Amino acid sequence: MTETIEHVADPIDLDARRARRDDAQPAVDGLADQTAATSDTAYEVAIDDDDERPAPGPVLVDSAVIPAAPVEPARVPVIPVHLRRENLKATTARAAGRAKHVTAFHGVRSPWYLCKLTVFAGRGLGRLMSKQIAWWWVPNSYALEQQAADAKELKEWEKIHRQIKATRLWRGIVLAFQNLALLIGLPIAWASLPGLYLAGGIAAAVLALGHYGRPQGQTLVGTAVVAPRFRKLNADIVLRAYYAAGLGNPNKSDQEVRFGSQMSRDARNTGSQVLVDLPYGKGWSDVQGAREKIASGLDVHVNQVFLTPDKTSSRRHMLFVADRDPLAVPVGRTDMLDCKPRSIWRPVKFGKDERDAPVSLFLMWISLLVGAQPRKGKTFAARLVALHAALDPYVKLIVVDGKNSTDWLKFKLVAHRTVFGTHPSPNDADPIGHLIAILDEVLDHIEKVNTQLASLPVSVCPEGKLTEELARDARYPDLRVLVMVMEEFQVYFETEDQAVNKEIAAKLSRIQAVGPSTGVVILSSSQKPSGVGAGDVGRLFNRYRDNHAVRFALKCGNRIVSEAVLGGDAYAEGFDASGLPVGDEYRGVGYLYGAADATPTVRTFLADHTDAEKILTAARTHRQRLGTLTGTAAGEEIERATRDVLADVLAVMNGDSAAHWDTIAGRLATQMPEQYEGTTLDAISAQARALNVPSINVKRDGAVRKGVKADDIRDAITRRSVNGA
């Protein structure tokens, strides 16, 4: 049995050792060598015998022989950042645009400048003459004479008076010679000098007189470009901001904020940036939550402060402070106005981020959710993406507009299928029926794509996936990419028929789950992304919403709505769309989450109603030329696979609580002629009664005839759904 070791090494005074090591450097070096030698020697020591154990040697903690890391001095770039090859084009464009604006600004105002110059020159000539007269008459001469008179010094007064008279005589002679020279010289110069010299001399004289005669505080020309106010950063200001935000303590050496780079301007010369190292124990979540406090410490608006995590350390990040609020600067109209064909296999130019860098969005294999309050740019953002798809003539486009607005009507020029609203209207006679048929068509398309891809040889389809070549190959018309737009999709989960809601929800959720892998791109938008439906419908709604891979959230009403659009993870990372700025200048501004590792704040490009019509007209021309116009755009009517009497009767009742059978029969024949052409009231009544729908007396428009209640139709649909019939 071994004994417990009781011998304890003598404590070492580290402070005393550090104080002595500079005076005894050779000894320390020898100690280091001895320690190294000891560490390389192995001993066999009997634990039971304390006397044979070697005495413990001193422990070397700090070594004075470790040289300090050399500090590389910062070097100023040989070529300024804005004049480098990759930035030269943008720099030249900015300079040319500024010069063009300044020239146009002053050119328009040149007549006014001429009038001001004339007035100022006349005023300057008058001032010059009055100054010369005052100089000739000797300023303050009266005061000098009066002072001598008040003192009753007659001799002094006479002396002053004689000197003043002599000075006036001399100055008068000077002015006389000046005026004589002008009277003689000006006509000679006028007659002998070339016209160009005369014009230059007169212009110079007028400009000089105008400058001399301009009122104080006024300028001859206006200011064409007003320099924006911006905060000039330095290390002291940044440290003040971080310490005020509680991210460090300057009085504690281990809690000091440090810098990982020099303070510099960014590549686009739009702001200042610097790498910041937080104290140990502080990280990205701390600085992200203190963004508003940092902005206050910097004395700028919070919209001008942007923080970017650094991959090398959790406590390091990039601080960028823009000269002005970049989110309020519009990025202009979309480049799709050139109306050239696009490819769905290439990213869509979506907008620019807060650093003015372009933001692109790759649409293949994803689904996109756009959410926002009303009139914040939600529809414009979704339509911008849909226009990119429309310009690809090999894409089948399906547009489902739940709000039945004019924003999407022009897509009929190119769309394979369209649905507008939830109730019959001039734009869509049977929107719910058409939507169900379209969803069935999309599910059938998914099955066809999977089947055909599986049947293709490896030489044609190496990985069993859809490729750009296959999607454009005329031999495989079923392998087209399909883009389905669901504008205000939540309304189709809240129709008056719960059975229809459940059917639509189930089909949309299935398409969402299996569609992207077969080239079905889903673009959904909503102003109410939460609190929709109940039971299975609510569960399927949440599943459909949450399965979108990429989310774009513009200004939202509150944090809950923002989380519904962006997801809970985004809020945990500090992205809350309810905190986006408010104002007309911020329309189209939002967080793009899930498209890349970073989550930029994007200002989307603009394509208004007129722009959209122009682009869609060109897109239809491209499809007609290639023969790829299909579906509704080609004049084809959507086919109904079956006739659902209960759903059809409820649809044509158009929200009425009850209706006569003859009215229902007439509406069915008018709105759904492919299924009900020539039908009679007796036939419809018999089919409904066969499905256990009672025929009752209905009083409408002062007449009592046989008819049906909408509630009875809904009860029959519910029974059928429960019984599986």
C-alpha cells in the first residue's frame, strides 16, 4: 500500500523573481537550461520512501528571453483605394455624374448670374469711386481740427489745417492724373487692341468690380452640390462610444477595448470602418445588442452604424459608420428595363445592401417568403423576382393573387396559369376551383419530372437532377422550371369552407416539401404570416410558412410578425424587422435572411406598374419567338378533373346565405360552362339532395321558391370530409 506524499514544495515568490530577473539575466538563462535538462531526465522514485525523492526545483513561469513580436508599421497604399482598377469605373462614373450635374445646374442659372454680376459690378464701381473721394478728402480730418479747436490750440489747428490742404492737393493731383490716363488710354486701347483681348479685359474688370461690390455673405453663383454632414471618426470617439455602451472599462487593463486595424475609409468612400476587439468575455451577442448605444456614443443615427462579425474571433467585429443614412438612399430602377431575356439559373439582381454592394438572389432549389406591413414594398419586392422569372422564356409561371389587385394582372401576358381573389369576379370566375386544379397540375408536374429524370440515361442526366440544359431541351417539354407566385397566400387558408381550406393547405404543403428538388420555385408573400387557421389547417399553414428557405422581411408591425417571417433564429441573431425605419424613403428596405451566411439590409430595385408592363410585354415577345407560350397566356383554358357539385354550388353563391335553385343553375352554366353547360335547376337540386342537402323554401327578392342554404352545403362538405366519401 502506498503512502500519501506529504512533502510540499516551498512557495515561490513570483513578483520577487520578476523584479530580480533583469539584474540576473545570466542566472535566469542558466536556470532555464537547467530546467530544460531536468525535464528531459526520467527518474524511478519509490513512493513509499520520502527520503529518496528529489528535492523539487524552482518553477520557471515567466521567461525574460522571449522576444517581443515585431510590430509591422502600417503602410499607406501606393494607389488610393478609389483609384484601383476594380473601383476606377465607379469612381469615374461618380466624378462624371457630379461634373454633369454642376454644369447643368449653373447653365440653367447663368442668366440670373449675369443680372447679379451687373448689379454687383455697378455697386462695386460706386464703392470704388466713393472710396477714392474719401481718400482724397482725407478721412477724419474734421475730427483732428475739431480736437485742436476744443483744446483752444490755435497754432496746432493751423498746422493741421495746412497739412490737410497739402495732402488734399497732392491726392487730387494723383486722382486727376489717374482719370486723365483713363480718358486717354481707354479709347486708344479700344481702337488698337484685338477684340479677344478687349473682351478678356472687360470681363476681368467687371468680375473684379462685381466681387468688390457684392454684399457681405452673398456669392455670385449658387452651390450645386451640398456636402453632407458626417461624423469624422477617430480612436477616441470610438472608444468613448464602446465604453458608454458598457462594452469595456478603460480603468481596468483586462477590460479595455482595442483595435485590430487602422481607421480607414471603405472602398466606396461612403463611410469609415475599423476592426474592434472587445475585452475577453465579451462577444458578438453583446455588441449586437448595444448597437443603438454605440450609435449614441458616436453621435450618429443608428441606421448609420453597421456591425459585421469576424470569422477569426468571437470578440472581434468590423464597425462601419456611414457618412449618412444609407437606407434612405434609393438604388434606382431595375436593370430588367433593358427587356433582354434572363435565365432562372442565374441570380436575380435584387438590390443593394447598406454598404452599397449589389445583392443577388439565386432562385433555383429554394422557396422565398416575403412579409411586411401593407404599403411597405412587399408586392414590389415579390414582383421584381417574378419579373426575372418572366424574362426567362423557358420558365412556366403561375400567379396566384389572393388580394385580386391590379399589381399582377399584366402577368396574364406570360403566365401559364393565373388565379385572382377568393370569390368570383371579372378577373376570375372560379378562383378556388381554379386554384385546386392548378395545385393538382403542379403535383402532377412534380411526378412527371421525377419519373422522366429517373428514366434518362446517365450520359444525359449524370446525377439524376434537373439541369439548365435539360430544362431548355425541346425534347423534354415536361422538364421546364416552374415558378409559382402566391401573393397573400394566407387568404386561401381562411376561405368560408373548412374542407377546402384543409385541401388547399395539404396540397400546398406537399408542393413546398417536394417541389424545389424538381425545379418548382415558390414565391410567397403575406402581410399576415401568423395566426391563420385552426387545427390541421393551422398546422399545415405553419409548416408551409416555415419551410421557406429564404425570407425577406420589410417593415413589420411587431416582433411576433417579424419572427413569423424571418424565423426565431433570426431574432436570436439580432434581426427584428419591426425595428426597421419608418418613412416613404424606406419603402423596399428589408432583411434578406437565409440566402447567404450574412444577412444584409437590402434596398430593393424599383419596378413600378409601368415598368412591369413594359417588361412583361417584352417577355411575351420572347416566348412567342421561341414558341414557349403556354397555358392561359396562350389562350388555353384550365381543365377541371372532376365536377364537385357541393363546392361549385357554394362558390357560385358568392357569399349569399341562401339562393334559389334556378339562380344557382344559371350561375353554374355561366361561370362553369365546361362542367354545367345546359344544366337545369331540377338536375342541380337532385344532385344536391342526393348528397343529403335539404331543399327548402327560400325568400329572395320578394319571391319564395325552392332553394338551399349555404350552411347546409357546408355541413354536407364537412360530413363528406369526415366520412371520407
